Amino acid sequence: MTPRSPMSFQRIAYEVREVCNGVELAALEAAIARTGLGEGATAIDIGTGNATVAIRMAQKFGLAVAAIELDPVMAELARSRIEAAGAEDQVSLTVAPAAEVLARTPPVDLIMALGTTNVSGEGRPTPEAGFVALRRRLKPGGWLLWGDVVWRAEPPAPLRQITEVTNLYTDDAGWRAAAVAAGFEVVDGRLSPQDVYDAYSGDSIAAARAWVEANPEAPEAGSIRFNADRVQAIMEFGRDYIGFGLYLLRNPV
């Protein structure tokens, strides 16, 4: 009997989600369309998750996409989706920290970075430091499609502390200012509608709880239940404060 693959909250959640973040695929497609990039352009997808975005951008726009995923459990899902789509010639997958891969990769036309962690290799880079690190890996005239948590209002200190365990976030004005300070042109920026962000967290939590109910004896069940409870508590407490922003940034020629 083939051993069952290990599971995690993220793996379960992202099996049911088209995009592994609080944004819709149509918004990402519209942003990439604005770049004018097409057949043969090179792209990196940092934190590819289930690889849906990488696959779609390769197939819709003809991009050659190098997908990066740190989590081996998630990478297994990404690899299976790439193979199922017959996209192996268009989408490569590397399992490693993003900063390590970026350091040895020539500059590209596009970087997609949605909900990423430690893109600079510093641990918890500031928004500006993260943007500076990514701009170095873009060709002149290249593009960064950046999406991450946005503080819609100043959060209570405990919420900020819990939410920023791995990343430092800011408000919409802060993300824009950080991009400009790093040398980017801000071409577009918008927050996801609340119902889109609610669906992201709701789908993820529901899928995890359903998995635990169906697999109560699995060794991962306790951890997955804990993470579902944790995410639900953060989202309920933080609903008035947490949003998701998508920014299209251009590296000047």
C-alpha cells in the first residue's frame, strides 16, 4: 500500500482554493495583462502553493514560469497539479527558500509574490527591504505583482503581534510608499473586496475542519484542528483590520 502523504492545514486549505490567498484569479490575470508580457517572457512565482497561478499564467500568457515553494508538503501538491495540467515544459518547480533561489537566478521579466515569507533572506524584512530584494532580480522594465496582508485600520497590539509572527505588514499607503522608496513605479494597487477575503479564510477553515472530522485518528489531526481554530480566531477578531492588497509595480527602464 502506498503511504499516505502528510497533511497540513495549508495543504488541505489550498487543495480546495483556486488561489492560495485572499484575491481572485481574475484579478491576477487582469494585472498580468496590463504588463503586456507574452510568449517567452520569464517569470518567477514565489510561494507557488498549489501552482494554480503559475500554471494559468504560463498557459494564458505563454510565460516561462519558475515556481518556488518552501514547504515540501505543499510542493507535492504543486507538482501534481503541474503534471495534471501537462505544464511541465512551461512551469518548473524548485523546493527551497525563495532568497536562495533568487540569489542564483538571472533577472526576469516578472515576479509574482503573493503572501510570501522572507523574500530577502533576512527573516522578517520590512516592506521596503522586501521590495528592494525583489527589484534586484528584475530586468529593467520588469514587473512585480505583489499581494499581501494590508492593515485596513490600526490594529490592536495583540492582533499585530500574532499576525506579524513571520512577516511585517503595513497599510495601503505604507505599501505604496515602500514600493516607491525601493525604486518601483506603482502602476496599480487595490484591496480585495471583503467578501473575497472572507471566502478565502472561510473556505480554508471549513476544508480543514472537514478533513479532521473525516480523519480523527490521523497523527496530524490535532495540529490541523489547532491551526483551524487559530486562523478562525484571528480572522474573526481581525475582520475590521485585516485585508489583502494587490499591487502591480514596475522596475523603471
